[in-house]
Amino acid sequence: MHIVENNGGKSGSRLHRFMDIELELGPAVLVPREETAILGNAAIAILKDRAPGAHVIDMCCGSGNLGLAIASKVPSARVWSADLTDSTVAVARRNADRLGVADRVTIAQGDLFGAFDGLDLAGSIDLVVCNPPYISSARLEGDRSELLESEPREAFDGGPYGLSIHQRLIREAQAFLKPGGWLAFEFGEGQDRQVAALLARARAYAPVSFATDISNAPRVAIARKLDPA
Ligand SMILES: C[S@@+](CC[C@H](N)C(=O)[O-])C[C@H]1O[C@@H](n2cnc3c(N)ncnc32)[C@H](O)[C@@H]1O
């Protein structure tokens, strides 16, 4: 993961570009990384193969970058985004307004899918995308501690092995996805075998495929929910 310019969210400061959209950021919001476009492009490729009007969840939305890029590039898509923190949700809502997609993007606050309580989304989603925190708590206190100098802990801390949120995502997404719907998420370098094991253990998804970065390292998992019929 590398640091790119953070505009600090100050009014009048420059916007950050991600997948051809411009985003306001802020001191308590992760600066979208270039490699996250791998997940964004995989999501758009999946949606192009599905019927228009797809329903998409962007979980752990941060500035809103993934859900808003999807809404901008796939005008028929309806998106629900969510994040745990007040600051990210406020920034993501401002970004949705500025990009003119707020009528198709709902941004909710809460702990993972709990953010959507009462919205009646169970079994209705074609695609869940997520770029969760995936650095272990120990590394954040050690060799990756520089990340916390300018960005929030919630954006990085993936628990004891860096995969705590992935575990919950894989389990909780099942109730929201339609049969045949897709789960696509980013993970850290070297986490691909554990991610494949978590997906296999869930017994709810077809075999995973991976999208790779420029050095050919797997960085995005793509798995289709099984049709129980
Ligand atoms: C790696 S950042 C990704 C942000 C953005 N999607 C991106 O690609 O730049 C992870 C995000 O997950 C959020 N997050 C952490 N724990 C969460 C939880 N339990 N429920 C919802 N969001 C959470 C953080 O606040 C942070 O915005």
C-alpha cells in the first residue's frame, strides 16, 4: 500500500481522482489507493454481464470511491454504501451529491451489514464489493505504524491476523446476495491462501478467482454465491 496525496478535506483544496471521478477526502478518511481500481474494474466487468438495474453494496465505503465509481460508470446501477465512522459517511454523502448520483446511492452508517437494518435488502443484491481493513493489529503497532500518522486506524486494522473483517464479510454477505450474485473484495499481499480457505469453509460460494496487481500478486477475490436449487 502506498500513500498518495491527501488534501486534508479543507474547503477549496484539491480533489482526489479515482477511476475518473473526483472525490473530496478528509483527515479521518482513507485516501483511495491506486490498486483499489483493480476491485472497481472487476466490479464493473461483472455488472456489464448482468441485466441493467443491478443492486450493489459497497461495504466499508470510506470516501465512497468504489460505490460512486460504479454508480458513475454503470448508470442503471442502484448502490447502497456503508461505513462504521461518522466522518467517512459524511464525506461519502457529500461526494455522492457533488457527483450527481445521490438519487441512486444510499449511504448508511453502522457495523458492516448492520448499517442496512430496516432497509429490506436481504436476498436482493447482485454484487457486494468491499475494501476492508486488512493489516494485522500487531503490524500496525510495528512496521506499518507510519500509516496511522495521517489516516484513521479503522481504515487499516484488520484484527489479530488482518482478516477479521473479511471473515465477517464472507459470512454476512450471504444473506444479502441473490443466488448467483457476486462477492468481490480486496485483501493484502500474501493473504490469498487464507482468503480462499475462508471462502471454501463458508460452503456458500463457487470456487474463488483472483484479480492480480501489476506485479502479478493476487489482490482481489471474486466469488459467486451458489444457487441452492
Ligand atoms: C481500507 S478502508 C477502505 C475505504 C474505501 N472503500 C477505499 O477503498 O478507499 C476500510 C474502511 O472500512 C471501514 N470500517 C472498518 N471497520 C468497519 C466495520 N466494522 N463496519 C463498517 N465499516 C468499517 C473504515 O472506517 C474504512 O473507511
